[in-house]
Amino acid sequence: MAGSPEVASLILAAGRGTRFGPGPKLLARLDGRPLVRWAADAALAARPRPVVAVLGAHAGAVRAVLAGLDLACVENPDFTAGLATSLRAGVAALPATCAAAIVLLGDMPRVTGAHVDRLAEAFAGAGARPAAVVPVQDGRRGNPVLLNLRLLRAEIAALAGDRGAGPLLAGRTDVLEIPGDVGTALDIDTAQALAAHAGR
């Protein structure tokens, strides 16, 4: 994407996954790979760089699973305060030159590099830079999402609680929606959901 604004990828992988059960959700295996590796592999299969993973709960074990990959890991010491703290930590770790960040969730194993590249291409191709680019499936917004840091950086820095960028984007008229699919709608919250998607 020569001439396009610099776009990075953030993988949010700090949560405890309490609904999943006693074991660390992001280390649970789907078709032989830990959940967090699906997200990392998707980010690395796409063009945006750098790729930064935000760690919190089980940071040492998650870091070990990501060892050797072309990404940076940062730890969020406040991860127990909610998802917003991980988004803040990830954005703070990016170079100031980054115009936008594509935010991937560590529990969405059907997101691919093509999903990430489509978001970056839509942002680069938009005449007026949108505040965000969001995939939509059956009328519902999904993930990953691209956030325009030149417009939203200060608002992201002020986020709190267990929600991501959704509250920032609600009601905005400058959000670009693009077609999503089942991959942008599926997240794994329980061991039963993980088992149901094995082999698909």
C-alpha cells in the first residue's frame, strides 16, 4: 500500500477470560493452535506493521506462545480494570507516526490477514479519513476495527472500564462500515464454544 498512511495492528490479549473456565482462555487450543496464536498469525499475515500484542493475565505464558514472532509485546499492569486499559496501553506503545491502529481481539480465531488488509485498504482509499473502519455482518458491527489515531488518540487515552472503542464510535457519522462475515462476528467465550468450532 505505497503512499498509504502508516497503519499498525494491536492484539488485545490481556484479559482473564473468566467465563471460559479455570484454564487461560487464550492458551486453549483450537485445531492445534492456542487461541492467541490465531490472532497473532492473522495480524502477521497482513501488511500493517508494527504488530503489538498487549498482555496482562497469564502474561508469561502468552508471551511464551508468541515467542519468535515478528511482533512486540507490552504488558498492561491495569488489565483487571477492563478492556479499555489494554486499548490505552497498546495505543501508547505505538510510534507517534501511526495514523491508525487495527485492533484485533485475542479470542477471535476466524479473523484472517485478509480481514486486516481490507480494513487498511478501506482506510487508505477513503477520501476523507474516517474516524474508524468497522466490519458489519447482519446489521451488527464486529471486529477487528480500525481506529484513526489522528482523530481518536486523546479520546482513547481517556477511556475507562471494560469496553473498547464502541462508546467512542457510537453516534459518530464518520465511521466507515464495510462488509463483514462470520469471521468478524465470532468470538470464543466458553469452552463449549471452542469445542463447537473445532475442525471448521
